[in-house]
Amino acid sequence: MRVHSTRTIDAVPEDPDDNRVLECAVAAGSSYIVTGEAALLRIAAFEGIRIMRRRLHGGYQPITAALSEPAAMLAWLKISPGW
């Protein structure tokens, strides 16, 4: 699935790449973004999209719902080091 953003978002001025992740998630109608990015985690939510930490108590936070959404998966892969 390819997502094309129809608008420009500037919710994270200190990290323009994070804004691109938000743009893709909004365009795809995602419910979640799973990330380790501090700037995105500080926002916690954007236009109804929950932004969750990728690790919890040494393991991975349950992300079954997020993984069923292509844009959330794309966002998770894009901003997860090592993937």
C-alpha cells in the first residue's frame, strides 16, 4: 500500500521527519503509531491517532491493532531503528 499525504503537518517542528510520519498516518486513517521517537511520544496523540512507546517492561507493547493498519506498520518500520 502506498500512502500519499494530501496536507503538510508541522506538529513536531524540531523533527520534520516525524511530521512526515504523522502525514502518512493521517492520510491512511491510522489509529496508532508505535515508536521510540521522543518527539512523537511527547505529543501522545494527533487527530485521534494514539502514539505509543514501542517497548514496555523489556518487551514489546501489544500492537496487534496497529499492525493490521498498513500506515501504522509503515510508520513503525520507518522510525524503528534496526528494521
